[in-house]
Amino acid sequence: MDFQIVLPGKTIAGKGALSRAGLEKYGKKPLIVTGKHTAKSQAAAELLKYAPGGVVFDCITGEPTVEMINAGVAAYHENSCDHVIGIGGGSALDSAKARAAISALGGNIADYMGKEIDGEFPPMVLIPTTAGTGSEATKFTIITDTEKDIKMLLKGDKLLPDLAVLDYSYTLSAPKSVTAATGMDALTHAIESYTSRKANPITDTFALSALKRIFANLPTAYSEPENETAREQMLIAAYEAGVCINNASVTIVHGMSRHIGALFHVPHGISNAMLDIKCLGFAAQGAPGKFAEAARAVGVSCNADDSAAAQDFLAALEKLCGAVEIPTLAEYGIDRGEFFAAMDKMADDALASGSPANTIREVAKQDILDIYASLWD
């Protein structure tokens, strides 16, 4: 089997990791990309202690858009910054990647959809404050094109950070809704990469490790936000799952969920979780053995029959969704008529993203439409 593994340049983990990061090696004046809430946090205060020349750009509100990226690039140049630090959730980290790239390449981030982003970019440091997106470990960035109402999946090996800093103490203040969304995002990364056509022995190892940690610790992190053990295990799992999608990619769930997020403003991890049971149930019909292996690895099935064990995995996943209170589309407040009117566009956009093609079972447009419709059953 031929495969390659790409990772961040360096990863430092543990409580107080910033004190060991040596941020001065990356430049003197970083653009610190974050949101307004994180900008006021203890994590940001600690970062500024180690990066005193930092220019704080705290204009990330919700999931990043082309306009936010353009504004950040302007701030980078106006302040003569020499590297980029992203601190916060996935939106801040994705924005930092896009800003680092466009500060060097010029133009508009939308110009790079469907292309491999490459060039000589300024040094980049990513510091997650949520446990889920895995953006600190991936070569991907997801940016919303508000003119076309699509979430663009942009990629390139140069989007991997020079340094990832993992300090679970920064995740302790994450609200329950964020813990649920990001935790389910990490779980989806792990199971999709494990059952992807692009999976390899290394990503399989990381994926099963991430799944074990998530099933064991997400309910606790959700119900006991200050439980340091659960928070640490979830942050490690998110990183592991990020490594997985970086090297084995995602499949049908992500291909379909991005467009629910773009059109109906559902947080990414929640839209994934809304789709997980239906999409993974569809995929499991093409790879019951892999889903069965996952079920046995996380301890939710002892069944020797692969099809039965795969169903045990889906049942355990449904139970986990209930434990972290994942809403249905209707419970979230989405109008059924508007959703059905948008389904054809969403299906086309899902196929165009390329992610469904990684699914172990072949996916046609009608399959996607049927799954979207089934969310209202």
C-alpha cells in the first residue's frame, strides 16, 4: 500500500505548553487572529505575554467568510506583521490559515477554490481553545463565500501550521453547546476517515484511538465542563482525528453538512451530527466490516456478525448524540419547505466538493437527496 502522512511542523502539548513553545522563533510581530470572546480570555492574555508585539485581530464572528479574510489580510499588511497566530475555535484557526496564505499570494481566497494552495507563506502558529475541529492538524480551511452561498473547502500542504500548541486548560471554559458541536465534529472526522477509501494503516490507528477517547470522554466533558481529564482526552482526540482527515479525508457526512451550515447557519459540528446516523448508516452498507471493527474497538459491541456489530455502532452513536443533546433540523428551527427547496442545490454542491466520492459505498445525487429528505422522517 502506498501512502504518505503529513503533519504540523511541530506540536507541543500539555498544561502550560505556551511557556515551552518558543514563539519568538517565528517572528516579532504576529497578527493574532481570534474572536471577541477569546480575545478577552485567559488564553489570549497568556499568549500576549509570550508574543508581546502581537496585533490582535478579533473580528471572527461565527464561521469565517471571504470578507473576514480580506479584512484580516489588510490588517496584516497595515501593521507590517511578519507571522500569523490563530487562537480559538475552528473558525479562528481556519481564518488564520487563509490569512497567512492570501497575505503572501494576494487576490481573493475564493480564487483558490478547487486548486492546491501553494507558496511561501509567513510562519503560522495555531492554538485551539475547543476540542473538535482538528484544524491545528490539517491542511484544510473552510471559508464561506457569501455571494454564492457555499462553504469552500480549500486545501494545501502549506496550510499546515509550523507549530500547533495543545493546552487543554484553554478548553475548560467552552460552553456546553460548543463542547457538543466540536466533540461531534471530531467523532465524525474519526469515523469518516476510518471508513474512507483513502484510509491507511496509520490513519486507522489514530482514528480508533480518537473514537475510544471520544466515546469515553465526550459525555463527561459535556456534563462536567471542568473535568480536566475529560477535557485533555478530548483535545488529544480532536488532534488525532484532525491528523486522520488530513491524510485520509472525510466522506459523505461532511460533503452534505457544509451546505446545511452555509444556507441555514447551523454550526458545523451540529450539522455533522444531524447527518451522522443517516449518512453513516448508508455508508455502513458498503463497509460493514470497518464499522464493526470500530464498534468492537470502542467497546459497544461483542457481536461476531459484522452487519450486526455495525448496527451496534450506529446505535451507540445515536445514544451519544442524545447525551449531548443534538437537535433535529425541526428542533433547530429550520423550515421544512425552505430546506426541501434548497436540497437540489445542496446535493449538487455536496458532490462538487469531492468528499462524498471518498465514501466506501458509491454515492449518487439521488442518494444524497434521499438522505436529506430522510432527516424529516
